[in-house]
Amino acid sequence: MKKDLLGLKDLSAKNISDILDTAATMKLILQQPNKKTPHLQGKTVVNLFYENSTRTRLSFELAAKYMSANAANITASGSSVQKGETLIDTAETINAMGTDILVMRHNMSGAPHLIAPLVSASVINAGDGMDEHPTQALLDMLTIKEKKGGFKGLKVAIIGDISHSRVVRSNIYGLTKLGAEVSVGGPSTLIPQGMEQMGVKVFKSIQEAIVDADVVMGLRIQLERQKSGLFPSLREYYRFFGVDEKRLKFAKPDALVMHPGPVNRGVEFSSAVIDCDQSVINEQVTNGVAVRMAVMYILSRGGFEE
């Protein structure tokens, strides 16, 4: 059994389907006036975040509390990292306090993989560098499944900063395993070499990437990247690669509009697209809590079948 969730690359299609099915059940709890269940009663969940986060950290914290776990948050700025403590020391200290689940976000790719074998707690990767962000992809997939019924034969177009996105990697692993066809589009400076080897179609024109898509997913342009000269300006980016109502018409009429958030209005998407009837961006946030409840519940029961 796998005691950790480090990425979707390591999970089977059955593992992913089990999470989505469990999350659908957990979502029923979120729709009740009293959102309290005993699923994780007596368990301790620690969120260890070395990067800023609003959605992901709050989502994990609420998921733990809704299931009656003891939840605690640690940020790098408020920890002994400032005193010179190493990541391994910090994780081992947290583990020694009887932690059952350690949720970890780190700016270095591979950090959760380094820690997982060293602690008895189940480690959940909440985003590591430019590697993976598995629970974000799972909440995206739950949203797609709710709206489209499944994944076989679906065309998903992912637009934006492909190079620096951990969300896109997890989505590609998960969606392709469940039978979806994934296309990516964006400036050539923001698409890494060899993307085709991940089983996706690569387009330099976003109109071509979006043609007949069932799902159009935007990725946040990380504004700090502009300073490194990967594209001329935000205005220029939006002109050629932003999704507005005109470009969205290349997709199917009932195509879903998705974004992991936060969205830069007038950069990745126009405000009209963000607020249109096809947009499920707010539903993704709700599904994030359900997915994180499901993952923590499965790990508390022994983990994933190998």
C-alpha cells in the first residue's frame, strides 16, 4: 500500500477513480447544514507550507476540521527554518509529535518525495516546485466528471504557462490515464521541449488548441516570469494568448471554462469568459475541499493499493 499522495504520475487509473468516487460522497457532507463527521476523529493533520497559499491551505484545513481531525498550520516564516533548521529536521520533529497526515507545499521540486520515506505520517504533496500539484488536478477532474459524466474521448485544452506549471503536469498524468485527450497551447517560450512525450498535442496557436474542446483550462501567468523576458508584456500576452469570447467560440458550445486560480483578469481570460455561464471556477473551489477530504480519509484507512 502507498501511504502517501506525492503525485498522479505514481497512481493507477483505479486509484484516481477511487478518489473521485470518495470525493463525490464527501461533497454530500459539504452540502449539509452541519458539516461535521467523525471520519478523522483522533487524527492529527499538520499543514507545512513553505510557499504562500490561500485556497490550498484553507481547503486542507477545512477538510481536516470537517472530518473532526486536529489541524495545525506551520509556515516557513513562523518556523525554526528561520533559525537554520533543515527541512528534514522540521519534518522529523512534526512526525515525532504524533502527526498522522503531513500536508506539504514547497518551492523545490521533489521536497515531499525526500520527506515521505523518513516519516511515519502520510505525506500529501500540496505543490512542489514545478513538479506536481495532485489534489488540484483531482479537483479539476472531479469537476469535469460531474459536468461531463466521464473522461473517455473528452478533449481538454490547457492554455498558458505550461513550463512553470505543476498543475498542468498532474492534470496531464490524471486525464490521460482516464482516457481524455489533452492539448496544450501558449507562447513557445512557455512550453518546454518534449511535451509530446507526455502524450499531449502541442499547439503554438491557442485557436488550434481550443478547436472542438470540451474543456478550456487556463493557467495563471506567473507575473514574475515577465521580468525574465519570456514574453514582452501582459497586454501582448493577452492579445495573442488570452481567451476571450471570440476565441472561446472555437471550443464546443457547452465547453467548460476552468482555472486553478487565482485568475489574472484580462490576462489569461477576459472578465466576460470568467463570469460566463460555462465557467465552473467557483465550483472547482468547492470540489477542492471534497477532494482533500477524500484523500485524507483514504490515507487514514491505509493508503492506496499498489
